[in-house]
Amino acid sequence: MGKKVLKRRLIIEAGVLLAVGVSALAACGGNAAGTATRAANAGAGAGGSTAADGGSARGLTAPVVISHALAKGTAEATPTPAVASPAGGAQRSAPAAVTAGQGGSQAIADPSGEDPPTALAGFTLKYTQDFNGGGIPAEWDAYSGAPGGVSLAVADWVPSMCTFSGGEAHLMAMGVDSCGLEYYGGSQEYGAWFARLKGDSEPSGMLFSDIFLLWPANNQWPPEIDIYEDNGYRSNTRATLINTVGSICGSSPTFQCLQPYEQSNGPAGGIANDGTQWHTYGVEWTPSGVSWLIDGRVVFTAPASQVKSPAQQPALPMYMAVQSQNMQGAGTPAQRETMTVDWVAEFSWNG
């Protein structure tokens, strides 16, 4: 398959939004399709409503959707400890693990200590990638060129910054250069996606945002679903859903039309999370809404029933990508790793 065309444009600032009945201040980013060469996803999602903390939704009128726990692809069936309900209800136990993932035997645990999931109630496993090879896997592609809305002096996607060894994808950075990867072989409407990843701590003068996201297969923004996004601050995670499809909001959409949801990041609060440690980040997307998970626990839900017209919940094929983007231009004084990905998994929805 030939290389696709994609460019994301940063939308730098947003005002006060009304989302799910709660006003919130949002710093946001967006994007648009374009470019003549392969490339580039910029790394910011639009900001929006409320945050969830400790697994409880704040400011949502609908209850948090509790996800079914994942069955892991480990060698032996080991029950998973019970996990507290995000809404503070009864605990639930994950099903026992099974013996193999889609890619074959998983007898040896992955570098992060956890193998890809192999089962999820209501969904069917479609694809897993362990990054066990020495190069870009089949049906994956690396970004190239400047992210939309910024100059090459600020940030540049360079394929050579994407390396693979030890069963991991290593997203490297040198100066303002960094890595972005997309899986273009499995776009779908609705489903569940998971990634086992971690980022490195950010020394003074550096700010690389690590992101795991879903992007429209037709390259027309909006919408997008950011599954994990930290804006360079590894102590909190932010995830954003931009609730609209295609050109319904016009060529220069207002944020009232887009109606994004956001788990606020950094000083605004958000989900406390040590992004320098291995975690499994995921999203479940169905016609009912979108729910985000950290290590199998739902931390935030955006119900489709609360999307206000003319915005629409995304309902078109999307594919997954991982990226690390320089946010401020100073870059790194020497080559270093900014993000490590052990594996990704994709499930189709059974509805």
C-alpha cells in the first residue's frame, strides 16, 4: 500500500466551553488533513469539560460506564485481583488469563511485565502488535515533516527517530526531531483499543507530549479520540474526544460546535498518573459513548446522549497511532527516548 497523506494542524487556544452542562477552561489543539508528502500527526486534542479523579466522574449527569475487565495473554491462568468500581460500587474481578494472543504463543511475558489482552466482553480481538521485529511492522507507517501549524524549527517528524528492539517500539527525539507511528491496516468504526506504554521524565527545558490516539481513516478532521495524552507532564493524563464528524462544523469550527470532552491535565487537575511507569491505556467506543481506561479501570466517560447538536459523536472508521511531539521548540540536547510502547491491541465491537 502506498503512503497516505495526513497532516494535523494545531489549534492553539480555546476559551470557556459548555460541555455536559459544566463550564470548563480548556487549552486545546485540533487538526486538519492536508500535505503532499506522508505525514504528520500533531499532538494536541481539543479541551473540554470535566475531569475524573480516582475513578469517579465529576460533573457528568450520566453514570460512569463500567468496562468489562480484560483477559491477558499470559502463559498460565492467573486470576486478577478485584478492581473497585469507578462509581464506587461493588468490586469486580477480571476473568482468568488465557494462554495465547492472536500473534501466537505468549509464554514469555512482554518487557513491561504484561502481555496484550486476548478477550474483552462485548468485543472481539482483531489485532495485536508486540513490536518484536527490528523495523516498522507491516501496515504501519512513520510520520515525516512538520506537524501542522508549527515550523520545522519547533518540531519535525523524522522516521529514523522510530526504532524497534527488545520487543518494544522506541520513540526517540534529537533536538526538535521526534517519532510518530500509525497503524493504517485496521481502521474501523467503534471498537476498543489498548496500548502498554510509558514516557521518560522531562528534564528542564524539554516538553515532549506523548499521545496514543484514534484518527479518521479519511484524514478529515474532526473528529479525533485521544486515548492517552500528557502534554509533556507525566504526572497527569488527559484524554479528549472531539464530538463531531466531517465538515458539519464548517471549515473553521467553533468549539461550541465541536463540543470536546477533556480529562484536564497539569495544573487543572485530571487523572493522577505516573506516566514514567508502565501502564495500559485504553478506550471503548460504541454508539452509546466513549469510555477511557487506565490499567483496566474506567476513569472517564463521554456519553453520546449528552452531545449537543450540531456536534455529533464520532461515527466513522478510525485508526490508531502513537506519537511523541515537541511542544515548545527547545528540544533535546542529545538523542534520548521520550516514549516506549510494548504493545498495542485492537478489538472490534460486537454490536
